[in-house]
Amino acid sequence: MVKTEAQSGAEIAARLQALGNEVIADIELKKNPSMAILTRALNNVYFDEDAGLIKLGDKKQNRYYINLNQAKKFMQTLLVAKQIKWLLEQQKPALSIRQLYYTLKHSIEGSKEETFDSQDESDPLIEDVEVMVDALREELRLIATPKGVLAGPMVVLDQTGDMLDFTKMGSAGGAVPPSVEENTFEIKECSADFVLVIEKFAVWNLLNQQKYWKDANCLIMTGKGQPARAERRLLHRMQKELKIPIYVFTDMDPWGYYIYSVYKQGSINLAFFSEKAGSPKANYLGFSTSDIKQFDIPRSAYIKLKDVDYKRLKEIEAYDWFKSPGWKKEFAAMKQFGYKVEQDSLVAKSIEFTAKEYLPTKIENKQFIA
Amino acid sequence: MVKTEAQSGAEIAARLQALGNEVIADIELKKNPSMAILTRALNNVYFDEDAGLIKLGDKKQNRYYINLNQAKKFMQTLLVAKQIKWLLEQQKPALSIRQLYYTLKHSIEGSKEETFDSQDESDPLIEDVEVMVDALREELRLIATPKGVLAGPMVVLDQTGDMLDFTKMGSAGGAVPPSVEENTFEIKECSADFVLVIEKFAVWNLLNQQKYWKDANCLIMTGKGQPARAERRLLHRMQKELKIPIYVFTDMDPWGYYIYSVYKQGSINLAFFSEKAGSPKANYLGFSTSDIKQFDIPRSAYIKLKDVDYKRLKEIEAYDWFKSPGWKKEFAAMKQFGYKVEQDSLVAKSIEFTAKEYLPTKIENKQFIA
């Protein structure tokens, strides 16, 4: 069962407490204390076709206290869990995972041993705790640096108490905050007809200057390339709560396609995050090989595919979530064409072309790759 | 003469016109058309100690039309200048320098030659035009992707007409827009006592959650590491217009020190930008070697200096703007200490320590490196 409703800090703290209680129970029963942890390796990741999401399977590994290879990690896992419980109960501000590491790292009394030698040791344990208590990192008061901005007809009540109107955020747009949960970033109103996710800031910025979001009555968001956690989670909430179409607009190259798939199906590395951050109903709007002829894209916009592009293309072709007929056709067409095209290059047609021609045509005709 | 007041598009377009007129005059006089361009190489960059800024000298190079090595570049320079003039006169939206490249790149009629083969050809010519007409790239309607966010008691009238109150921007803070000129981002009110610039988002975010800017009555801004153009230009305007102290808070390592110097004195690569984006009155607040003892920083926060750190330290020690007694002492102390310390690590003392102890003490006692 995956919770997607906002979970209170107290609920999660109680689950962390239960985790500790189990360890104590093991000790009292004179059993070797252990924790069962979902395996986050590739052999436990699969693509759930019905859900349209990359998911974590149910393989588990036991971590034991009385085990020479696992004793330190066992202790460290409990330290991480304890610290998170403390953050929640004390209602402390949210920390970065580096800051959490610094709060945990210290010499163990009576020894020269440190609790943690480097952040490489604490980061995977945070993920272990996330899956053990089925909570998002942000719900554990741990945040990543967001990158995105957005604009359009949406009003949000922020956890600070500020009411944010994304039609009034100026030329910068509104910044995506690090935590975008129902109880930190509550969507109060939204009259947008769809969400347009744009790979690059420069293209987002052009559309924002042209008030495209006003003309098209939509939200425009960019994650500035590969999105951070917050932009993915926010898009997921938009799909779920706003129930409006999502269109993703990237470069016509393997990296652009992949960015789309991260928004839509999630990623292998963060498979346990995909169910809470994927937006399986997202549509790939473009740029695509069929646009070249349809919009008479000038040759000056073509960029020859290099070895590195072909290599990446081969990699993404192999992903189960890129095996639909539409995508097979797209990959074949790209290889035959031999070029890639960036979304920025549409200005070669005219500076107004993206907003006035390209996007309205593609959206009206529902020309998506599926 | 350096203009620091807002320049209108018409003013700059007129200067671009004058540039073209000179070329025409050369042709009419049957002279080899030429343009004199300030040299932007290291041999024309110097540190102006009185101004406290890295500046471009007055060495110029002529670029000729009738010169086998320069003819194409001459033509390309005029294309860039012409396109910028067109953007200004048509009041087009601002473009990224990649988008500008795409609007310029095309096959030359009657030949197989392209105007530009890659963006590497147009980027330096944009800088040439910037210095020729003494205008900022942003004034030429060309923008870079901003990264920063800020919060605190300041109200700004954005070019969109939106009035932005940076005390009401929620947990994300207000995003820094790509253009922060007097006529695009007009500071209307500010009651802050100082500006605190913070290297890392995680530290900024902690202070924002703790409403440090409210308690200390200041503005807090982060450029998320090495700042983009917009954050530097905005800080420059804050120094000039708000006339309040600026404190820069970074990691205690050569990279942190360097970020401070980019805000303060500018950078070698963008020496022609330093006069318009430097903030020579900025103070280095920390983290510094003397803080270790003063604030009893736990050993767990120390990170051993590696070869790469010593190498970078040696490089920045050689810069003229790091040769003050204060910095000499700091570098010597760091080498003797043998460790670096990150600003994030102050949470090891307590999560409240940065806001409640460290910053107030340093600011009240004016403990800056100078």
C-alpha cells in the first residue's frame, strides 16, 4: 500500500518508534536484532505496465546486528531513524541530507571510532528509512535543492502562511519550494486547462515573457533540465489533484526523451519515489521527428547525431517504458534522419513561433508520441 | 565612462546604428572597414585597487573586413550587432545567447556557407558588442539562466507590472529573474539593515525556515553555489541603491573564498561585467579559521585538505585581490590547520546555532576578513 495523502509527522514518528520497538523485542527474546529492508538494487526494480510506473519489487534483505559486516550499518541505520524521529517530534526545520549527516557524525564515546566517516554512509540509510516507514524524504523533514519555476493561474497556500498567486510572480515566475506536500504547499485554486512542462529555462522564459500561460490558460513549469525531486512531486500532485492534461516539451534528443520519462514513469535509481512522483498520464508533446516536415524546420537547426547520442539512444530504447509502437517509430525515424533538434531552435522560424504556432497546433491536434 | 543608470533600448540601438555608420563611412572613403574592439584577454585585465574591482584595460584590437583571417568574423560581428538592434527596436522578448545563435544561423544565399557553424562563434561576438556599445548583455535583451532566491523586507516592481513583496514569497523565497535592471526590476521599498549572501541553498533554506531575515531585519540571498549573472548584478544594485552593508557567508575552503571574490571584485573572464556587477563593499563574514576556536566547532566537522584544495588555494593566493594582510593570515592559518569546514556543518552544534549564535555574534562584532 502506498500512501499518497499527506502524512503527519506524528504518524511517521510512531512508525519509527515501532521500528525501534521491534529491535527491542528481538533483544528481549534474545534473538539477533534485525531489520527487513526492501532491496533498492536493479534486480528489484520493474516497470509496472498497468500503472505506467517504474516500481520497486518486494524483495527484502535482513540487516543483522550480530554480524561483523552489518553491525556498524545496523547501528548507523538506527542513528538515522532516531535522528529523523527527533526532527519530527521537535518539529525542527527541514535539513538537507548533508546537514543531517553533520548532525549525526561524532566520535563514539570511549572510542576513536566515528559514527559516520562520510556522507556516502548516511545517504543510502536515509533511503532505507524512507522505504521502511513508507514516507517521502520530504515528510521526514529532509529536502533536496529545487531548481524549477512556474507561472499560471494557480493559487497555493504555503506552509509559511503566504498565499502564492502564480499569475503575479513577475518575470522570474514562482520558485518551486523544496517541500511540495499537501500540508506544506496546498493547492487552493487552479483554473488552468493543462500543464506544460518545459525542459529548458530559456524556452520557459520566452513563453513567460509572451504570457503564453495567459493566452493558453495553462501552467508552465520548467525543471531547468533534469528535474529535481520537488518538480517531479509537484507534477504528480497536479495530475492527481487538478486532473488536467500534462504535456511535456523537450529537445528532440535522447536526453530530452529521458527527461520526459523521468517525469512520467520515474527513474530506476529512485524507483521507490516513482509511485509518489511519477505522472503516468503525461503526454510527450515534442519536439519530435515528425515536426521537422510539418513545421518546415530550417536545416540550420539540425545538429548531427554523434556517437554519444547513438549510444544513449540505444540505452533508452532498451527501457521497457520506451517500447510502445509510437516510441519505436520515433527512434527509428531519428536514426534514419541522423540529426537532433533542440526546442530552443524554434526561434529560427520566428520568436513568436513556439507560442503562436507550434504549441497551439500540437496541442489542438493532440500530436503526442504514445 | 561606465554607465550604471538604466539605458533605454533606443539609446543602445542608436549606438549600434553609429557602429554601422562608421563601417559605411569607411566604405565610402574606400578605406578597409574596421572595428576597434577592447581586448578581453588576460593581458588586458587588471585589478583596480582604488575601486576594488577587476577591470578591463584599454587595449584595443582592430578587426578588418579585408583580411582573410578576419573577414568572416567581421561579417559575423555585424550580424550579431544587427540582430541585437532589431531585438531592441522591435521590443522583442529577451533571448538566451543560444536562442540568438539560432536566429542568426542560416545558409548564406547563393553559397553553401553558413553564417555561423556553432555557438562558439557567436558567444564571443556578443561580448564584443557588449563592450563596443558599453551595455550589459541584459540591456541587449540577452539573458542567462538565473539560479538564486531571496527573502526579506524588500518590495520590487517587476517589468511585468507585478509588485513583488519578498516577505511573502513562501518557503521557496522569491526567484531572481534573468534581468534585474532598474527598468525591469525596480526596487521600490527596502527596510533591511543588511544583505546576507549565502553560498548554499541548504543553509539559506534553513535560515528562511527560521525566519532569520525577520529577526535580523535583513535580506537573505543565495546564488546556489557559484552565482549566475543576475545574482551578481542584483547585489551590485543593492550596494548602490540601498546603501546597506553586505555580508557574504560561504564555506571555509578556496571555492567559498572565490565565490565571495566573484560577488565582490568580479571575475577575470567577465572583467567587463565586474564594474556593473561587483560589490566592492561586500564583507567576508565567514566561515573562517578563527571561527573554529571561537565557536568550538566539533572535530567531526573538519574535512582534511586534499591536493586539489592546496592547489586551488595557491591559485587564489596569487590573485591581487586576495593579497590583503587579512587574507594572507587566513590562507596561512588554513594551511597550518590542514582542514576545511563547510557552512552546513554548523548544524552539528545545533540546528539553531547558525541563526541564533554564529551570525549575530559575527555581525555584531564585525568579525570580517579584510
